Amino acid sequence: MESSKMAVLVCVLAFLSEPSAGYPNGKVKEACSNMVPVHGHGPQKSPKHTIEVNVTEFKPGDHVKVTLSGPPFEGFFLQAREAENLEGAAIGSFVLADKKRSQLLTCGRVKNSAVSHTSKSKKTYMNTYWIAPRDSPKSIQFLVTVVEKYSIFWVKIPGPVISQPTSPISTTTMAANATLPVPLTQLFNASECGTNKFCVRYPWSCDPKAKDCFFLSFRHDYPDSVLVEMSGPSEGYIAFALSDDQWMGGGDDAYLCISEDHHIDIKTASLVGRTYPEMDSEDALEEKTWRVADGLIQCSFRRRINLPAFRGRVNLDACYYIFLADGETSEGGGIHKHTRQPLITNGKQNVTGPPKDIGGSRSPFLIKIHGALMFVAWMTTVSIGVIVARFFKPVWPHLLLFGEEIWFQVHRGLMLVTVLLTSVSFVLPFLYRGGWSEEAGFHPYFGCTVMALAIFQPLMAGLRPPPQAPRRIIFNWLHWSTGTIVRILAVITMFLGMDLPALNLPDPWDTYLMTGFVAWHVGTDVLLEIHGYCLIRKVEVLEDDRIQILQSINSAEAQGHTFKKAVLFIYICGNMAFLIAFLMGIVQI
Ligand code: HEM
Ligand SMILES: *[C@@H]1O[C@H](CO)[C@@H](O)[C@H](O)[C@H]1NC(C)=O
Ligand SMILES: *[C@@H]1O[C@H](CO)[C@@H](O)[C@H](O)[C@H]1NC(C)=O
Ligand SMILES: *[C@@H]1O[C@H](CO)[C@@H](O)[C@H](O)[C@H]1NC(C)=O
Ligand SMILES: *[C@@H]1O[C@H](CO)[C@@H](O)[C@H](O)[C@H]1NC(C)=O
């Protein structure tokens, strides 16, 4: 035991000079680190001496009055050390209050960092001042070794702990560091989607470097936490929410990256109602980073999987519908409701489960079916049914189908299909909304009118008078005008429907396409109308000349029929092309 030999040696030397105390002159620099007087005895257990200070908090440069008191003692050795590290070096320096009975010592590299006695004369108290250094740790503790007499001493009696106040400046800096995320330098990438991270992308092939698509990923890289990355084009905010159901609200757990003055705030919120989200004041997120450039917001943070201490934060090891939304912010940093329907995943997802690479949809399934069936009904079945009835009565005059002329069967069949499709798909938005939709503008009003007329039309047709009856004229006129009105209303309804938030087909091609369809249909109508007129004229001319009779009329008519059939065929092909384009649009949204 090298040190004890040393101690013995030191003590022997000490005895030679002054047998009753180790260091009667107090020059005990050897004790700087362990504060043990080299007296060869073990220290006492319960200390009787105490240190008192006149403050509980200090700032760098402050003078703190330190008082040691207790039963009469001969020697002492006082230091301040970091409260978290009592084995560490002495901190700060002392100024003497009693220059006769106490002296300053230099421990380590800090001048005057300890105080001791000058003689072994008995004292019951000792005052000194401690000066807090500029680089002081947050809290320090005073420690003293007291020697009552040579063999009776206490080592490192703990004194009071004093701390630096968490000053307003340093708190805000720290809080600012904690809540203001640091800028991110590189763009996210999708290279590990489906292998190492769970990704939701929209469109499905979204490369977050491409700047025009939405990207959300969860990397389960630690057992208890997940790294989240989100990016998307927005001037205001991008956000995602985890929900138990397909509706936002009801306390859904939301994460928002809000752009404010060229920086991004990353916040959490609970979506209680369908209105403004309630931002949380507590911060459950770590490692926040962000980037904003060219209208693209990127943000990333880490979240623990279980956050029981935070209200509203769900556990990430369960399954949720994931919503992705974007929208605008107002001046004060408040956020507006998303401008378009948020993206929603198909089915519930476990983001900490096996990594997947999935897409989502901006439109609820029921509404998609609504739009699709209405397109089929009011673009295709109704149009073909009407054209056949108007222009193709004489084309297959003797061809019967189930005992009726074929044009009539086709017309009636297609019209019934139209009414059937309309009725089925009419119910779907009501099912989805659970009532009247306040946010759909005029579309529902036009829609209801179309539905009503679409039911009225076949009822009226069923009650039509026989062909030769004088009232038949009135029926024909009513049937035609109601049919025309309902088709015009239906086109308006479709125009209004396809830009609604719940099923927003891409602008502006949906408008071009619908305009194109109307032109295609009206063009065909006009063509067949003109053709029919010319045919009648031709037959009249032939009859007038009386050169050739019936045969020529028949051959002219036959030619006309071939033309009409060709037009019908081409019309149906074009109609189908428009329909398929719209249906593809609905599928992809
Ligand atoms: C002529 C055919 C159509 C009729 C008769 C019709 C009828 C209706 C009606 C009555 C509603 C109101 C439901 C409610 O208030 O809850 C509705 C809602 C809706 N329709 Fe149509 N519709 C037609 C075509 C379309 C088309 C072609 C689209 C889209 C491509 C479409 C998209 C929508 C959407 C998105 C809603 C729901 C709005 C919302 O609740 O947010 N509709 N439709
Ligand atoms: C503590 O004592 C020091 C030194 O006398 C003095 O400067 C300081 O103001 C005192 N603090 C309080 C709170 O009394
Ligand atoms: C806060 O950020 C400043 C620089 O912006 C830095 O000097 C300081 O160390 C940070 N504080 C914490 C607690 O991270
Ligand atoms: C994708 O980003 C990760 C860091 O998030 C990086 O380690 C990786 O090299 C990147 N991959 C590509 C192909 O850029
Ligand atoms: C989600 O995945 C995690 C990790 O694989 C698993 O512990 C947890 O049970 C899963 N949750 C559900 C609801 O499947």
C-alpha cells in the first residue's frame, strides 16, 4: 500500500515538528483531492459541524458567505465542488473574512480554491466568502474536513448545495433549442422504403427529391423509438395523423410541420373536432430537423413508441389509418383546414411492424363509387340510349328482341340501367356523410333534381298513351323535354361534382375532358340530325323527279343506314374513351 506508507512517512515528519496535530499551520495541500488529513487514524462517522451559506442560488461572480460552526475545533479544510461530481476538482475561489485565523490555498490549477486554518487554536466558527467562477457548473456543494483534535476528525462533511438559477435567458435559449428544430441539409430518399422503413407515398412512386409529391416514412431503428420523416409541397403546413377510423377528429393524434417565416415548427396536436386542431404545449418529440425550399417542406423527428405521460399520443405499436394533409397557414401561424381532402391509407397500418411501401387515396371509397357510377350512367348509358331512340328507329325496322322492336328494347334497357345506377350511387354520399353535405356547394341540389327527374321519366313513360291517341303528342313532347333537361342538369352536376374536395379529379384536365365529351356528344347529335334531314330531302327530290321510284328510295335509305351505323359505332368508341379516362382518373386519385 504505497499511499499509506507515504502517509505514515508524512505523519512521522509532522510529529517531529508538532506532535499534537498533523498540519497545525494548515498548509495541507496534500489533502487537496481527497480532503483527508494524514493523521493515521480513521475519520469519525457522524459530523457535528455544519456549513451555512447566505444564499441558495448564485450567478457567476457572486460572493457567497460561508460559515462553518460547531463544537470547538482546531483545524479545517474547506472547498466547493460540483454537486454532481464530489470527487472532482475544487471549484471557484475564496476570499478571507478572517485573515488571522484562516488562509487561502491553491488546489489544482484554481488559485485560492480552498481555505484552511492558520493555527491549532480552538475556534467554534469560521467565516469566509466563496466567489462563483464564470464557468461554474449548474450546482456546487461545499465540503469541509474538520479536525477537533489530532485523532478526532471528520472528512468531507457535506455542506449546502447552491445552484445557478435557470435564468430567463438560458431557459429560453434551451427551450428554443429544444423546440426549434435544426435545419436539415440533405433531401430524404425513398431507397429503403419497404425494406428498412415503412413508407406512405402519394403518388405511390413518389421520390421525395422530386418535390411534387407527398412522402411519409417511419424507421423503427431503436426498440423503443421511431424516426419519422415527412415531406411534401406546401406553402403552409404538412401534417399526418393516426386515427382509429376513417374520419379525422375524435382525438386523433396529429403531427404538424408548419412553415413560419422560412423556418419550420414541428408540433403535435389532438384533432378533437373537425375544426382547428388543439396544439399541444408539451413536447413529446426529439431530434427535430427540417428544411424548407422551393415550396417543399421537409421535417423529421424521433418519437418514442409509448408515451404514456403525454395526453393524446397513441402507442405506435398498434394499427391506425394514416392521414396525410396539407394546407395554408394564416398570419399568426394558425393553420387552416386542409384545402383538399387528406390522403388516407387503405386499411389500418402498423408503422412499427414489418416495413411496407404503400400508397393511399385522397378520396373515400364510397365517393369514388358514386362518381364512377354516375359517369357510367350520365355519360354512357343515357347518351347511347337516347341516340338509339332518336335516330335508329328505322334502321332495324323488323328486328324484334323479346317481342319488341330492337331500338325500343335498347333504349328502355339503357334508360333503366341509367336510373338504377343513379339510384344506387345517389345513396352513397349520404352513407358516407351520414347526412346532407354542407361542403359540396350546389352539386347536391342539382344532383337531387337529376335524381327526381330520373325517377319521374320512366314513371311517365310507363303511363304513356297508346301511339295513335291524340294525347300521345303531349307525352312525346314531355318525354323529350324532361329527358333533355335532366341530361343537361346531369352534365352540370358532373362538372360541379368532379372538383369537390371529396373527389377532386386533376385540374384542369377534368374540365377539358368533360367539355370534350359534351362536344363529342353534341357533334354526333348534330351530325345525325343533319344526315337525317338530308336523307329526307333526297327522298323528296327523288319522288319529285319520279325518274326512279321505290328502289332508289330504298337504296338511298340503305346507304343512310350504313352511315348511321358507322357513326354510332364511332360514337360509342369515343364515348367509351371519355368514360375510361374519367374512371382512370377516379381510380388513381
Ligand atoms: C349526374 C350525376 C350525379 C348526381 C345525380 C349526383 C348526386 C349527388 C348528390 C345528391 C350528392 C349529395 C349527397 C350529400 O349531400 O350527402 C352528391 C355528392 C357528391 N357527388 Fe355527386 N352526383 C352526380 C355525379 C357526380 C360526379 C360525376 C362526381 C365526381 C366525379 C360526383 C361527386 C360527388 C361528390 C364528391 C359528392 C360528395 C360531396 C361531399 O359530401 O363532400 N357526383 N352527388
Ligand atoms: C451573501 O453574502 C455576500 C457577501 O457578504 C453578499 O455580497 C451577498 O449580498 C449576500 N447575499 C444575501 C442574499 O444576503
Ligand atoms: C442552443 O443553441 C446555441 C446556438 O444556437 C448553442 O450555443 C447552445 O449550446 C444550445 N444550447 C443547448 C442546451 O443545446
Ligand atoms: C438515403 O438516406 C440515408 C439517410 O437517411 C442515407 O444513409 C442513404 O445513403 C441515402 N441513400 C441514397 C441512395 O441516397
Ligand atoms: C405492430 O408491430 C410491432 C412490432 O413488430 C408488434 O410488436 C405489434 O404487436 C404490432 N401490433 C399489431 C397490432 O399488430
